[in-house]
Amino acid sequence: MRNESSSAAELIVRCLEREGVEVVFGIPGEENIRLTNALDRSAIRYVLTRHEQAASFMAEMYGRVTGRAGVVSATLGPGAINLQLGVADAMTNSTPLVAISAQVGKDRNYKESHQFVDLVSMFAPITKWSGSVPGADAIPEVFRRAFKTAETERPGAVYVAVPEDVDAGPAGEELKPLPRNVVHAEAPAPNQIERAVAVLREAKNPIVLAGHGAARNGASAELTKFAETLGLPVATTFHGKGVIADDHPNAIGTIGFMRRDYANFGFESADVIIAVGYELQEFDPKRINPDGDKSIIHVHRFPAEVDAHYSVDVGIIADIGASLDALGSALADGARPPAPSTTATMLREELARGEQDDRFPLAPQRVVADTRAALGREDVVLVDTGALKMWMARLYPTYAPNTCLISNGLSTMGFALPGALAVHLAQPERKVLAAVGDGSFLMHSQEIETAVREDIPLTVLVWEDNGYGLIEWKMDMETGEHSNVAFTNPDIVTYAASFGATGHRIGSAEELLPTLRSALDEPGVSIIACPVDYRENLRLIERLGHLDATL
């Protein structure tokens, strides 16, 4: 019998351990059984899921909240292909992820063969790097490259194929994992700071837009200090929510709603935009600079992408926190008090009205208010794609980065429920809530069984309207009618019980908050069905359309 400690599969696991991997999500197949068994003998936790796509979302959300590459594993062919949505979501959301799958042996990858597709080519367009392990000797270098590529700014997804004959083969005793090294950002260049200072000294109405990069790079304290020093209003993208606390006097809310919202007013009157960690896929720059006439200062760890509406006057390419400190220090003599934020006041008033709204089915504003009341400032809510995303993203007060998690680069449905399992494993000290529409709930509701079996606490709040609410909303806005968006749901209480979970059905507005609090305090798995009145969708559009930009 082969000494498994010298096998290629064991070497891969040692490489994962060297990278600090603590959990791998996935489903094994016959072509990677040795890797799966090697993981089982290691300190790495293997979480067996019910679908590879769900596993990829788990790895993505693990990477999102830790900043370290989440790892997902699958077999070849259909198993690997099922990973692609989560891989693409991680890539477009700038989240580090390493996807590993089996592949046919090298003796048959050049010809028509059972379960063979060119996986490396399939993953190439949706990853930073897609490659295959040519042999056991290359394993240390391939996996070090995979993690370094995934985690280095701009982070993203990486795919590695492990041929079956490599997985099953030996590895020389001399082969060792390569040491982990981290790329550190440089200090800002003095001439970049000087040029930005010159632009800001001439500015009459500067505004800050904080994006995902500011959250990823841990620049919350520096951003807040910078805004306070210069009295600047700060809006965030959906991915930047919480990088400045929403109850801070300089915070004016989140930008990214499908049409003009309160926070847009700050950009309509601005002459200079200080974009801090902003990435274009988060929000179309045309929406904040429609005429391309505003001066833009780009503060990030990598240069700006090219866009006619994002023509950068000054780029500060360095550590984001250090750049903001340097810029703030250079401009401290021109500090000014912040102007009162009408937009922040309007958001608070809208949420307060929702808190008192007792209608049933519940108003979206009431669901947002009760969700906020049930969670602490550092607790985490994952908000799935759908009509609820619009309500939560614009209205849910967020006080710390990566505590309101949204897919916005790809806007993928179905990530939140499986993703919540991974967030709990990464941050067990926090309460975690998956907020999902009933459209996305059934896409990965089978992972309730994973949570029960793996003893991972899970609370899911299902916004129930028996249809694809966001599509209906957009149809009604654009065409005045809608079609082919309605469906029926199972009895969610019974459905949850069939998995060994606890189901709840909200029957009145006053039931939601105590049910949420009780479910979040329970150690097991709870699924809450909450009927929602989405007639508020078009009413919101009407209200926003009547607002005056001079507010």
C-alpha cells in the first residue's frame, strides 16, 4: 500500500494548510477521492454541501468576510461546471476564491473522452487565472500562485484543475509547500498627494464616494477621520456599506438604487468626486457624472478602469488608509464643518415611518426596520438579489464594513442562504441572518440540510410575495404591465420541519421582530416566512420622482 504522506493529494493538502485554509466546501467525486480523503485526515474542515453552486457561494462569502481566499472543491465535468456561477460572482465582486476541481487524466485529455470538457478554457474568462497541475512536482508552485493571485489586489477568483492521474499519483518526499508571502501596498507618492490637494483647494462642493476597496482594505477609521477633518459628505456603494457608519454625521447614505435616490443629490451638485476604493462594476459612473464634467480623484491600490464618465484628474495609487491620512493632513488648514445632511435625515425618517407601519402583509420598510432592530452593530446580514435588495441596500443602516453583504458585481440570486453558513464559520461570534426573496430561497434551500447536519446555526428570513418581485417592479416601471413573474410556494413551516429545522410564519406586523430575535438566539436552524406588500415599490419611485435636487 502506498505511503499516503508522500502522495500528490497529501501534498496539495499541506499546501492548503500552509496558506492558512481552515475549511473547504464542496462535493467529492470518484476522480478526486484521494484529495477528499487527505482533507479528512487533516485539520481542515470539509463541509459537504448539496450542490456545487452553493459550495461556491459559501467559499465566496468566506473570502468576502475574511479577506483570505475561500476554497471550494468539486469533481470534474458537471461538478466543476456547477462551480462557475459562484466563481464568476466572486470575480465580479472582487472577492478572493480558489476553486479546485478534478480533471480527466493526462492520458485522455487530448481526445474525445467520457466527462471531459476543457475546464481551464471554460474558467479563463471568469477568473484572474485558470490553470492545471501538470504534475506533482508543480503542486507547490501552482497552489502558491493560485492563492497569491486570488488575494492580491484586485482580488478575485482562481481555478485549478487537478488531473485524476496527478491526484492519484505519488509526490517526492523532497516536495514542500512554498512559504506564504503577502503583497503590501506602497505609501502614496508625494506628487500624487500634491496634485490632489491642488484640486481640492479649488473645489466648491467636493463629495466622497466610498466603495468596496475601502472596505476590503480596512480603511474605515482613516476614511471617517478624513471626512471629519474636511467636513466632507460621504456616500457609499452597496459593497461599501458600513465603511463609514450610517449614523455618522458625515454619512449621506448609499448610492446604487436603480433610479435617482436621496444620495444622488450630493453628486448632482458636486464639482469634485473623491472616489475611495470605488470600482466601476459597483455602480455606473454615468449615474454620478452624467456630463463627464466633474473632477475625479481616484484613491485606490490599483489604477482606475477607463470610462468616459470616469476620467481621472488625479490618481493616488497606494495604501488607501495611508493615502487618506496624507491627504487629510495636507488639507487640515482648510477644514470646515459638515453641512447638515438632508438626505441622511430623509432616510432616517423613512425608516422610522416604516417601524410604525402595522399593515399586513408587511411594508418593506417595516421588514428593514425590524431586521435592523434584531441585529447588533457588528452582526451580519446577507441580502439576496431581488426587490428586497433594493430596499435593504438603500435603507438598512450599516455601521461596520462587511456586515451587509450584497452581490452587486453580478447581482446573483441564491447566494445568501448558503453564504450565511460560511459567514458563521468564519465569524462564529456574530449573529448571521440570510435575507432572501422567495424566488431565490428555493434555489438553494437544500442547504438547510447541510446546516442541520453540520450543526451550523442558520437563520433565514424569506420575504414572501409569490413572485419575482424585482422583475415585476421593473416591468411595471418600464412598460406599465408585467407578465410571467408569479409562482407558488411550499408551506415553508412544513418544508423547514422536513429538514429538521424550525419554521415560522409571520401573521402580523408585530410578530416579526420577536420572531427574528428568538430565531437568532436559537442554536439551530430557523426559517421565517414573512409576507411582504410590494405595492410600496412603485410608490417609492413616485415619491423619489417628486424630490427636488436642491434639498
